[in-house]
Amino acid sequence: MTLEIAYVVSRFGADVPGGAELGCRMLAERLAALAGLDVHVYTTCARDANTWANEFAPGDTVENGVRVHRFRSATGRAPEFHDFASDLLRNPARATAAEGRRFIDLQGPVCPDAIDAAASSSAQLLIFYPYLYAPTVDGVARVGARAVMHPAAHDEPALRLPIFTDVFAGAGAFVFQTFAERDLCERRFPVAHRPQLVLGLGVDEHPAPSPTAGRAAAGLDDEPFLLSVGRVEEGKGAGVLADLFRAYKSRHPGPLKLVFVGSGAETVPTDRDIVGLGVVDDDVKRSLMGSCLAFVQPSFYEAFSLVLVEAWAQGAAAIVNGTCGPLREHCDRSGGGVCFDSYASFEDAVLRCERDPCWRQAAGARGRAYVDEHFRWPALIARYRQFLVRHAQRARAVR
């Protein structure tokens, strides 16, 4: 018997950036490659999450084995959203139902046609990813026990809006990316009794990268460097990392550099010690990860952090923002790095990496072993499939 699964996500496509959207696509494509599964995606025509403008053509396509159904949004991001959200999120727990609904509508994308099509489809399971946007808010209530949520939840003000209590309570099952995300959601919402899986995301095996390709792209010779990969913006900790690094270099002069890679990195105020690259290809990224002194993940808001797992797969030691629960969890479980939550702890972490190569190499090896045990695709996707098949059986029993 074929199991039909439908993802409901705000945007989808190979050229769509974004952590949650990438995670959705990675899972959908790998499930679609398995026998006995028919995988669909119901989504909007948006590419840009800042506007949710209708850019893709509406209609049905098949993309890497996934049947994609795109619908034009009724509304995208409203011009007044940021001012409204800024005021509302100062005290989100006190928001009224009407204010919560207005937050969702102004944030966008509002796409009733996608929700109608998904809810009326023959899919035994509808998987909503992530929690924050209108397709999830409007869709979960429509399908009841068939709804599986991938919240991709951060410890952020929006999570405290009362409107999300009913959304989480309405889902039939949950897939979390880390135990820290699960614990956050269980503290906030009455979901501990629901079927759930802590899964994460996977990485593929790759041949060893060129040891020089990354250095050449960054204009480095043999200088040691710290590496940070991801969207370069304040919420992801880029500004904090740059400030911490400059303070470190003022106290510890030397050849150490800091390299930023990712969208927005080319806008980083650079100097002789800070290099800002834009988006690079995967070979260059893996080369940088394999040759850095340490990989730094400074983000305040992560539900998983695929780039951290990718860096460990290349044997890099890690320095992570310890105020972010999932990042601290990864370090604690793996032994693959150290956490910082102040300048003093950042300084200690960098000094350890500079002065103790044996520890650094051992940490990288422990990180790689952690990835091999938990985040290689074949085993991970097998666990995911088994969970979905079992929940589909439960959902049929209660319909």
C-alpha cells in the first residue's frame, strides 16, 4: 500500500534559501526516493520571505521526485508588519486573539487556496513546517490527527503569542530537531502526550575536500582562521561575533583571521583580520570547514543548525553560542566543541583552540563521530519513515 504524504510549507524550491525550507525539501526529496511513498508539497508562489511576492508560476510540477503544487498568495508581507510586530512582541503573552490573527495576516503569506487543496487531498498525513506562518496556523486546525508538525521553533518572542497554543494543541504528532526544541515546546504547549520524534537533519558523505580551495577563495595563505557560515545578520549573531573577535585580537595580536560565509557576508565591515565572503559553492564551504582553526556558530536562534553538523562532518572543532539551547545540546552530547556566553568564555575557547592542537583535533573527531552516529541520511530517513508510517496508522484509527 502506498502512503501519500503532503508537506505544507510557505515556500519551496531548489533556489529557495532558508533553514526550515531547506530542511523540508531535504526530507521530502529523500522520502520521495523510497518505494511505497508518494510525496507532495502544497506551497505558495513565493521565493522571498521578506515580501512573499508571487514569483513562481502557479500550478503543478515534479521536482526531484516530489509533486509540487503552487498557489498564488492572497496577501504577502504587509508594509505595516514590522512596526506592528515590534510593538506586539514587546509583551507577546498579553496579545489578544485578534492581535495574534493580525500578526499572522500581516506577516504573510496568506494562501487559502493551498490550504484548501492540501486539506481536501487524499494524503494520509499532512506535514506542516515551520510553526510561524499562516499555512501552518490555518492548516493544522483543518486536518486534525493527520497533521504532523515540524515546528522548527526557536526561543523567540513570537512563540509566546497565545494564537500558537491552539495550533500546537491541534497537531496529531510532532517531529523535533533537537531535544532542546522538544523541551521548549513542551514547556510552552500541552504537547508532551502526543506522538513525537527527535530527528534533526542529515548530511551526506563526501570525498575529502581540497585543502586549498577554501583558502584561495578567502584570499588566505597559511594563516589560521575562525569560520562562521550562515546568514550574516544580527539575529544570527554575526555582529556580536565580529565585536568579540576584534576584542580578542586587541588582546592577542597575531595572524588569526575570521571568515564569514553566507548571504550578507559581503556586507560585513572588514579589516585586515575579518574576511567577508558571500555564498560559496559546497566544495569551497567544505574546504573552509576542513581547514579552519575552529567553526564558530554565534546564532542566538537555532532549532538545529545544519551548518554546525556539516562542519563536524569535516572534522572541525566548534565554538558555539551557549545561550542557544540546541547549540549547547549539540556540544554537550558530542564533546565536539565549547560554548561561550560572554567575552571571557569566548576568549578562553579561542585560546584553547590556538594553544592546544591535540584538544582541537580530538574535539573535531568527536564531532564527526556524533554526526556519523546520529545524522547520516540513510539511518535518519529510515527512522523518519517508520515514525510517519506508524502515525498514519494511528491517524486512520481515530478518523
